Amino acid sequence: MMKQRIALIIGVSGQDGGYLAEFLLRKGYKVYGASRDHEVASFSNLLELRIRDQVQVISLALSDFRSVVTALQVAQPDEIYNLAGQTSVNLSFRYPVETFESISVGAINILECLRLFKHPAKLYNACSSEVFGNTTTPATEATPFRPRSPYATAKAAAHYAVANYREAYDLFACSGLLFNHESPLRPPRFVTRKIVSTAVRIAHGSSERLRLGNLGVRRDWGWAPEYVETMWLMLQQLLPEDFVIATGSTYSLSDFVRDVFDILGLNWQNHVDVDSSLLRPTDVEYSVGNPEKAEGQLNWRARTKTSDMIRKLVQAELERNVLPEIDRELSYPTGKLGHEMLANHR
């Protein structure tokens, strides 16, 4: 019989960590999930996906080398997925040192453990499209980095560390340069969840205003459950290589907002304010990736269009906030999706 493969997901409490754990469990893996303090972490994403009892959780502080060593000794993984670190671009401007340490120093600690102890595990490192900065043409694996935030700078440093250890010490280590990918598991501080949750509350009768910064930015948005598949695919290759993961198309933030409110039967311009205090010191105005390498070598292609992703996000938010309130049917959203859900509910 084949030995059951073991995966260690560092940062299992995040959006990607939850979907990756779900994906690997379906593949028959034994999954360890690491969080900074597993005894106090809520693991709400694992609970929402109904897999909390199938993931063995352990504590791991990436900035502490001994903590990384202990986690590897406990899990003895065949594959390591490093998804941890401070994940907010906005917060990185306020906490640049913490951001850099949690992302770049954390990655080096993992790499050093693999090198020093000659650990055979394969390593996937989560990089980000933010490292490219503005992309005048769709970014490929060969596009130069021009980071425009402390978060992007830290991700770039971690990416180069992975490449260096791969070449210098013959480690199976690779990075995924993932463009924006969303899901209902995003926490409220992320702009996509902020837009959708606020719009649903407004459609449900709230008088609040949606405050946003730069509505003109364009992003290459994909569906997170599809993107985690590529992390696994990268570690199944004969040789470790880095891959850009993207849809290859862009969507403006203003169009994103418009679509969300349209689905709910509302005019977004009646409910949105531009707040200059939310503007970043430097921002990426235009971001799009070229997934040609992933399509050719991983046989992967983004299946969910941005417009379909938006509809899924709105539907999930309605189910989370509206459907339990059976006695308030008259205050359901008046948009097409709201009527469809109400009809299905009845």
C-alpha cells in the first residue's frame, strides 16, 4: 500500500489555507495546519468548510526558528505550503517591520530548516502579484519586480530567497505568483468582502455609506478555490518552478462595486463615498497576469470569470446574513438574485 502523504499548511487559518486543506483532504492527505497559537485561534474558515475535525492543528511562529523546527518534527510532512504572514497591503504601510519579518524572515526560517536537516519535503511559497507593481503588459514569470508597498517588498524578498535556496542547495522549493483571488472566506478588512457585506446590509435596510479609496484601480480577479489547486500542482512537477496564476483579464474596482449593487437591485452611486483617507501612499493602478505557463505545464486554467465570482460572493453573503431571518422575508433584496434566493427558500 502507498504511504499516506502528509501536508503541513502554514497559515491554515486564512482563506487559502482553508480551501487548500479541503482540497488536500479530498486527495487523501493527512493535513496538519499551523497557526501562531492554535489553542486560541478560532479557525472559522475550517469550521465554515466543515473540516475542522479533519485537520490536525499545531502552533508555529514563523519568526521563531525553533518553532519551525518543532513543527517539522511533529508533522514530518512530505509537502509544506507556506501561506502565512501579514497579508494586508494596507496594514503593511502601518506595520512594515512586522510585515517584513512575518513574510521574508519566515520563509528563510523554513528554507534553513530544510537545508540544515536535509529534510526531503517539497516547499510551496505563496508569493503575490503585488511584487510586479503596475503591469503595462500581462506579467509573466520573467517580468521584473517593482514592488510598491512594504507587503510587496517582503514578498519579493521571500521569492528571491526561495529561488536562491533552490539553486544553491538543490531544494524542491517554488513560489506561486498568484494574482488577486477572492472567496466568501475573505475577512471583512479586504476590500471585496467590505464591498459585498456593506452592500448586502444596505439592501437589507441599513442607512450606512460604503467608503472606498481609489475606485480606478484595475485587478486581475479570480476564484480562490480554483487557485489553491495550482499550489498542489506545482509540487507534483518533476522540477521545481515558479508560476504566475491569473485569469489574464482585468476588472476595475468601480465596475466591481457597480456589479455588486446591480445584483442587489441598487444604484451604487447612491450609496458610495470616495474617502481620500483610504488612499495608499503608493498603489498599483493596473494589475494583470499572463497564465500561459500554468496553462501549458500545469494544465490549469481559471474557470470562473470575474463577473461570476462577484455573483458567488453576493450569494454567499446573502445566505450568511439573510436566509436565517425567515420572519423578515419582506425586507429581502429586490434585485434579481434576491428574488431567486427567496423563491428557492420558500
